[in-house]
Amino acid sequence: MLSKPSVLYGRVQELAADRRGVTAIVTGIALTVILGFAGLAIDVAAWLNATRGMQAAADQAAYSAASAAGTNGCGVASASTQALAISAARGYTNGVDHTTVTVTCNASASTYTVRIDQVQPMWFANLFLSSAPTATASAVAQLASRVSDLCVLAPDGTNVSAAIIGSDTGAAGAIGNTTINLRCGIAVDSSSSTAMTVGGSASVTATDVYLVGDMAAPSGHGSLTTAPTANNILRHQPPVVDPYLDRTFSTPLSCTNPVGSRPAVPGNGALPAGTYCGGLTLGQSGGGHSGDNYVLSGVYYIVGGELRINASARVQGTGVTFVLTGNALGQVGYATVSINGNAQVSLTAPTDGPFGGLVFFQDRSAPFSPNTNCGNGNAQNKFNGGSDQLITGAIYFPNQSVCFTGNSSVSGPGQCTQLIGRTLDFTGNSDIRFTCAGTGISPISVLVPTLIN
């Protein structure tokens, strides 16, 4: 008979050799680990989703800051405020819910950077991590230049409208029974709430309207249509860059005609290029077209006075630029332009060189007179040629008012007309086209907020 200790020892050996409970124990331990990793996966997925939301908010905030800053770069305090507001609207408010939103501006590159940091919650990850992780997202944006379809630009950068007529006030406007068909866009740099106006019975069609300020609703029977995209009016945009800002010219050293004279050149064929002091008149006032034919070629400097093309004149030429300047060669004041109604004008700019694309180039130093417009007859420069006015190239008056009456062509000259005047008035009927390949014009670009990182 075995002793009791021997029996006990045998039982212990039996229990030690028994494997029937191992699976349950191992499964319990493994399940705890699996559930821990599953919980960690849930936390990580939540963090990744939060990062995507933060990135979208940072992108939108940086884009908004660059747009609000415009061409003023880091000098606009409201740009940072705008970025913080956009971030908050997307659910990421600086100082709230363990969130930090930082907006910085690089002055040398004019870029805005928005960074969002947010401490992430831990539901299961605290089994593995001693502290909560911080998710981060950042974006960098700046204004980038993009070529546009704009062909009409009023670069008046003030916040005061220039009076047009009656209830029509603005840096660009259309009056009376004017019908304007722009096969391109129009831009106005004025920050006024009435930067562009359409009044009376004027009807304007354009591909798009680009405004630094705003425009009043058309008054009277006036109408504005954008096509092919309806209501394509962009308000509160950055100023448009002057496409000819890098173009310069040297002041002539002598006059082709006697200083101080204002010749009425007989219309008898070719008119020599050169420097005309005190103005230049083509065609006789009140006369018919007989004998008033002019063929032009080259660069014509008009120093002081007025370039006048009377109704009797037929003026044509290829590779033609009029440079309007003044306060030189004994002349006081800067040259202006007056093209009378019924004058037949067909001019094409040079396609290359320093005056490539420019038919009329007025000195930027020419003074501006407020309240000069078609309505009161005081526009500083008048293009009243109507449908007989065919200009291929740019009409460039960056610091003076322009009254523009008519431009129409189905083929040939007049297919590419670019109009730039500090303030613009349209009267009469115009069909402005912008088929400009090979003409030498500098396209008008707009500044568009762009994410670069």
C-alpha cells in the first residue's frame, strides 16, 4: 500500500502533465494583445483622419491668406486674421481643444504658411504610449501669375471712382445706347464699390469681368452679360499687373519738324517716321477723303501737343507705333490723341522689338485729370473712329483717361485690339476681338492664389 505522500506526489505529476487548459490560457493572453492592437489601430486611423482634415483646413487657410494679402505681401494684417478665421471655420481654432494654428509670412517670397498642430485623443493607445501624439499639417501659398483672356484694363489703383455721366460713375463705364461686344474680358484695378458701371441703355457682353473693387448693378436699361459662362464676375481680386510695365523709350534728341509748330501734313502718301514736336494733324478739318491718304511705317514720336486724325483722313500702316511724350525739346505738357468720327484708320503694331504689340504708347509721366470722360467731353484721349477704326495691337494710356468709340472688323486688321487706360469710357458700338497670335502684344496676366507646398 502506498503512503499518502506518494499518492499526493502522483497527483501532482498528473496535473503537471495535463494539457487540457493550455489553449484557454494562451487564447486569453493572446486575445488581450489582439484587442490592444485593434484599439491602437482605431486610434491611429482616427489620427490619420484628423490629419487629413487638418491638411484641408491648412490648405484653405493659406490660400485665403495669400488672396487677402494680394500684392501687398506681408504688409496686410488682415491676411493672418483671415487665415485663422478659415481654420476655425473648418473646426481648428487656435488655443481651443489642444489646437495651435500658426500663420507666418515670408516677406522675401511673399508666401503665407499656415501650420496646424493638435494633440490627439487616446482611447486605447495609452496601453502602449506614455503621452498623446501631436498631429501636424501645413500649407504654403502665394500669388502666382496666370495669363488671362483680358483685353481691356483700367489700371486706376485708387479707391475713388472717375465720373462717367449722370448716374454712371466708375473707372470703366458704358453710357448712352452703347453696345459693346467684347470677345475677351475686362479688368478694373480701382478699389471703388462702383469701379465699373453700366448705365443708360448700354449693353455689354464680355467673357468675364475682373474687379479689385466692385460694381453697381446696371442702371436704367443697362445690361451686362458674360458668356459663355454666366455671371462670370470676379470681385475683390488682386490688382492686375501692367503687361507693359517693363517697356521704356528714350526721349528724342531733336524734332523732325520745327520746334513749336503743329503741322497739318498734306495727305500725299508716305508720312516719314520721326519726332513731331507740338503735335501732328492728319487730314483737313471739315474736308472729304480726297487727297488725305497717309501710309505710315515705323515709330512716330509726338512731343507735346496733340495727335489729331481728322474725319477726312485715311490712315493706314503696318509696323506702326505712336509714342506720346512731352516736357522735352521745348514743349510743355504731354501729347494726347484725338481721332475724329468717320476717320478711316487701319494700323498694325510691330510684332517684335521694344514697341512690339504697341500702336499707341503714352508716357507714364503724362498727368491724370480727374473727372475726364466722354460724357462731359473732357476725356484726355479720344478714339472716335467708330467702325472704321481698325487697330491691331495695344492702345496703352496707363495714366490718362480714354474715350473709346467703336471698333469692328470681320477679317484683317482689327482682329486683335487691347485697350489699356487709367479710366475708360465706351460710347457707340464696339466689337472688340482678341485673336492675337503673332501680333507681338503682351498678354494681360492675373494674380491667382496658388498652393506651392
